[in-house]
Amino acid sequence: MKFTLLAIATFLSFASLQAQTINGVPVSEIDAPHVLIVGTGKLFSNKVNIQIDFGQEDKIWVAKDTQVKNADGRLTTFNSMIDALNFMTENGYEFVDAYAVTVGNQNVYHWLMRKVER
């Protein structure tokens, strides 16, 4: 019984990973050699808002075009920048460089990723 529950949970987590998109493009199918993860802290939370820039064309007045969405169209929440890094690593990217810029009293983290040749 425990094995069956574990198998179902593993399948669902794998299926949800494949269904995540940015601006309508599945994350695993992004056709860009580099992406930039931009992270800012969420208000009254220890989680982060993540935007991923791979050179996509954004619609005017729609800020959520660069955020990761699940199969239901809801925004994906990341626990930390490392959580976002692990997510992008699972989708074929590797870490290149990072820097932070302070805007007001908040740090904005920028992490550059490179697509791994397979």
C-alpha cells in the first residue's frame, strides 16, 4: 500500500513538472541557450516571486508573462532561489552566475542559467 502511494505521488510530481509553462511555453521546451531567473521576496512570507526571462515577447500590461504557471494556469510558488535553481536544473539548465541588486530595502536576485547540451 505504501509503495502504491509512493508510486502515485512520484508520477504526479513528474507530471506536474512537465506541465509547467512560462508565457505558454513548457519550461522543458524553452528554445534559448540562456535564461535569467529574477527573484524577489513575497510580502509577509519567506517565499519568493520568480520571473524567468528567456527573451520572450511579453504582452503590454501583463506582468505575469514571465512567471511559471502550472497546468491549471496558477502561478507556481518557490520556497527560495535554490528551489527555483533546482527547478531549472531539472529542466535542463545549469547555473552560470548570480548577483543581487538592492531596490529600496529589498534585494532582487538575478541568476543566469545556461542550457545543458545533451
